[in-house]
Amino acid sequence: MIYELRKSRDRKLATELEQFRMAQALKRASICNRINAPAPTRSEAQRLARYEALLRTSQAISAQRDPQAVFQALVHTLRHVVPFDAIGVVLYDEAAHKIHFHGLEIVHQPGVVPPADLAPEEMVTWWVHQHQQPLMIPCVDTETRFPRMMARLKQYGINPLARCP
């Protein structure tokens, strides 16, 4: 089922990318009916590059079967989409009421061990799972909902923080 979801997501990204490319081609072709259409603007080129990187990311993930290989593919390809200092893949096991880390990488800090001493409710990941929406914490120093986790993030120099379901 996961593989089918990945294939569906790949098709959706490919369709969006193709629609974007077609719109840009039509836009260039219609500008004053010039034969030599101008090059895309910098923002258009960046947007196209991001769509292409997201498509490559989706394809790289769906090609993997080993969870660690999926994580490494994600880390490698996402660097072309969004800059980050740390990335992790976390699953919440509702039956066991536990957080499971399936990958954690902090730039320039190899071998970081995920926090095993924090209860799920003390972690941003749990909040994101419970609310099924992303959470952005612009300043770790002023966040009050997750004090122990924020202290841990400060140790690693992570600020700001974003989590997605």
C-alpha cells in the first residue's frame, strides 16, 4: 500500500511539474509573439528547479525498500529543495505510546542519538501527530510548550524548527 501511495504521489508531482513547464512555455511563447522568447525569470527557474528536485526526491524514496536507504535518499535529494541543518524521520506508535526514530542527521554533528528520555507528550513530533498539521517554531528560546525538547535542541544549535506530519 505504501508503494502505491508513493507511486500516486510521484504521478501527482510529475503532473504538476509538467503543467508548470507547459504554463511557462506558453507564457514565453505568448510574450509579444516573439520568436526568441526571453529566458525564464530567476524566480520561475527556481520554482521549476524545486519541482524537479521534489520529483527526484519522490522517485528516490519510492525506489528504496530499506528504511535506512530511504532516509539517506531523502537527506540527499531534499538538500536540493530546502536548506536544513538537521533532518529526522519519526514514527509515533499509538499502541505502545512511543516515538520511534528511523533516521536523524544533524549537519556537522555525526552520531547524534535521538532523545530516549523524553515522553512523547514532551516532543514536537507528538504534537504534530496529534494535530496532523505542520508546526513551525521560529525561536527555540521562546517556545514554552516543549521545554525539555527545546533545551535539547539548543544543545545542538537547532533554531528555528519545523515539523511536518
